[in-house]
Amino acid sequence: MAWLIKYRRGLAGTLLLVLVVSQIPSRTFQGLLPDSVFLSGLSGTIWSGQAVRAWTMIDERPLMLGTVRWRIEPWRLGWSTPLTVTSEWG
């Protein structure tokens, strides 16, 4: 129990950092995408969210992708794909 008292600031800082990173809004995700991909109606976090409308430009013509949902699970990196993306048209 003495280690808890000794490292309490470090543990509190780490916990705060994890909580802040886990709540990053999905709007920040749009800045990471190429300029030819457009998203609107973003909701959720960068770890699990959706865009109500998504489209990309191919040969200067828009290709509608519909509603796009994603889920990032970094702990699955070792044995599976950490990113799941689905798209619903219509």
C-alpha cells in the first residue's frame, strides 16, 4: 500500500490521460483523412462513431458512401483487425 501513496500522482495523471484520450470527439478524425474524403453529421468518438453522410471524390466526381460507422479496438492488434468499418446505403 505504500507504493500507492508514493506513486499516486503518476497514477492519477495516467488515469486522467486515458480518460481524456478515450473521449476525443470524432470531429478530430476528419483532420486525419485525405482531402478527397468528406464526412458530415459526425457523432461519437474517434474510437467508436459514425458519419451520417460520407463521400469521396474520384476523377473529380463524388462517390457517395452513405452512413459510415467505425470502431477502433487497439487491444485486438495482436490477433485480429483493430478497425471495423461499415457503410449503409439508402
